[in-house]
Amino acid sequence: MAFVSPNITAFAVEATEYPDLARKYQVSGVPKTVVNDTVEILGALPQDAFVEQVLSAAAPREVG
Amino acid sequence: MARSRQLKIETMSLIAPSDQEKLREAFAEMTSNVRLLFFTQTLGCETCPETRQILDELPPLSDKITIEEVNFVLDKDKATQYGIDRVPAIAVVAANGQGTGASDGIKDSRIRFLGTPAGYEFMSLVHAVLLAGGRPLSLTEKNRERVMAVATPLTVQVFTTPT
């Protein structure tokens, strides 16, 4: 997704190496995805669902 | 007169020979050069040497992959440019020129790795390299369009563990 959109940046974070980040985002299981500190996705999702969730951080109010 | 060159014998590779062969085949499909910007510092970074060791496994498998070491302490501008605030970190960029500017063919994939890319993370790194290297996206056409339409900055952090 980051590769496609100039507005998206993706970080793969090694949780055990950065316990401060893991704590901040309350990572108790992996994979855990956090988008803009507002949307949290637990576990792996099918592509459609994952994209939907990630993009929900961009559009708090759906138009149409 | 030809002088025989001493070949460096690969004795300490972290990757099994059969896996090296698979990676070599996968990387052979790359159409773009890929540069891994490795943000590191000399002191106070326990896992930086290990990360460098892992990264060093890649260039021997493809002449399209290069590593550029960036000193996190001395080259703050570059760290800021790539949104890196800790080390070890890796930014994956497509690089089809010789230089380091956008005009030199640098295309930032905006894919970053924080921490040592060992275990599953190594495979993620390989996928990122292949993507930046020109492999077709795994996104469906519909999802690609939706993602391209994103108008606000999104930072996606995926937390993983090595095993």
C-alpha cells in the first residue's frame, strides 16, 4: 500500500527490540497493525478487510 | 599475464545454500535496482551489527541490490527525510541512478523496517525488495484504486516478533 500511495508510509516494527513502542501501542500479540495511532488491527486479515481497516483511518467520515 | 584472483569463500552465511538459490532466482526477476538505506550508529546500538550482517547477505545474491549505510548521528537530515527516529532501521528505495537525489532515479517505497530483520521479518524485507524491484503488486485492482485515492497521510505500523 505504501508503494502505491505517496501518502502512505509503512513501518515493520520489531516489537521485542522496541519495547517502548510495543508498550505505547499495547502490543500483546502479533501481528498488530496501528494506523495513525487511531486504528488498530489485530492479527492477519484477508486483503479486502485489511485495506478497508487501514483506509478507515483516512476517512473518519465517509461521504456517500 | 593473468593473475589468479583469490576467491572469497562463503563460510559464514546466515542463509542456507538452498534458500540462497531460491532468493537468487526471485531477485533475478527484478527490473529496478534497489537500495537499502541502513540507518545505524557506532555506539549504543546493540543490534546494529547483527542487522548489517543480515543485510550483507543480500547484495551477493543480486547485482541489483545495494546497501547504503547512513550514520544516524551524523546524517540527521537523511534520517528526518525518511522518517527514521531510531536505529537500526532500513528504508527500501528503488534506485536507478548513481546519485542519491530524486533526480537520480530514487523512488522511495515508503517501506521501512525498525529493528533487526531476522526470522519472518527477513522474508518481509525480501518481499519489500522485490516490490521495489518491480514485482507486480499483490493488491487487487480494486484495492489498488482505493489505496491510490488516499488523500491524507497515513502511517501504518505493523508490529511483529522474530519467531
